[in-house]
Amino acid sequence: MLRLTELRYCRAEDDEVVTTVAEANVTALAQGWPVREFAWHPHQGNYPGWLWTATTGSFVGYESLLERDRVLLADFDPAVAGIVSQPFWISGPDEACGGARRRHAPDYLLTLRDGSLLVVDVKPARMCDKPEVAVVLGWTGRVCRARGWRYEVFHGEDPVRMSNLRFLAMGRRSMFLQPDEVAAVAAAGVVGATLADIEATVTGVDPLDVRACALALLWRQVWVTELDRPLSSRSVITAIRAEEGPCPSTS
């Protein structure tokens, strides 16, 4: 199956590589460009755009708010080392359906820090009930798993958790914060303290900067708090983790 399934990806703009799933260069895929452009026109029903991610240090495209949420989740996930949108086209026979020809471009390719790959399609659950969608996603999953890649169809995240992540995402660009202020706020963090306690403890730093530093620490997951309930000044730090080496965002 893998040698019969064609894979096309872009090493750079207008630099397409044609290979097979069996022979695809994983490193090149993880550094590739989107294989197709997003649609932009007045009155369209979806909401495309670009989201800057701390993981890549660059903008990652999305074609819907649901896709934007999945990119944000990937950016927040410490296991994710790379994010590529529209990473490749695959086309080939679907042996489970009598050899019917399929063609599909997954929505995202996530490179994990353990070296594995996660291919992601983003679809509302209601769309997956359509037979024409289900067969393509089923085939894509079989191809990916046969190659040793994980495959996921993302339908959405818990609304409260997602709302919290959108708020915490203000802490992604912590390169604009002063390292000494981040260090002072980090030193004030203790398990069991509320965010209000920390804001009251830190002196000599503008209160707005204290809050910005706290958001950065929560985004980087140096501080951990419950995200299944709305964030507020009463949110409690439940764990403190050491960062692996110096954080480039505060250098």
C-alpha cells in the first residue's frame, strides 16, 4: 500500500517533491511548506488566518476557527516540536474499498520531541458522519498508521479549557518581557498560592507586568493550574516545573 500511495510535498515555494509514502523523507516533511493555498474571498463561511506560534517562532495557517484551536493546542503542548499546515498530498488506491482512488491533503503535521509524527485532520463531528468524508479520513488513517505515523481527527476541545488557552496565549510572546521581572515573578510562585497572592507579593514591578509574566509562566507551563474551570485571580498554582535549559523567549 505505501509504495502505491503517492506523496507530494513542498521543500519551498514552487519546489514540489513527488515520492511515495514509503520513501518520504520525514525530516523534509517536517520542514516543508503548505502544499496548497487557503481560500480568501468575501462572504465565505469559514475564517482562515495565521496564528503566530511559540513552537515554530513563525506563523502557522488555519482555515477555520476549529483549526486555529488545534494549532493553539499544539503550541501549548510541550511534546510538540514542530507544526506544518497542509503538509502534503497523498493519493492512491484504497484497498479496503476495492482499490478506489483517494486523494487528500491532511490539515497538519506535528513533529513530536520523541521524533514521532502526528498527522491531524480537523473536522466538525457532524461532517465525519458524511460517507464521502468518512471514507477519505478512514483511508488517510490507515495509510498514516501503516507508515508508523499517528493519526488524529480533531473535533474540538472542552470549551472552558479552550477559552483558558486563548487567554493564556497572550503569554506566548514572552520575548518582550524583561528577564529580571520574569525571574522575580517566578520566584514568588509557590504551590497553593493564587494568582492574586502572587500579584500582591511581587514588589518593584508594574502590576501589569507582573500579570504578563504570570501569563508567560503559565503558558510555558513552568506554573501549572487547573484549566477545566475559568481562570481568574483565584486560580491556584498546583505544580511548579523546572524549565529544560534557558528559555530563549526571555534571553
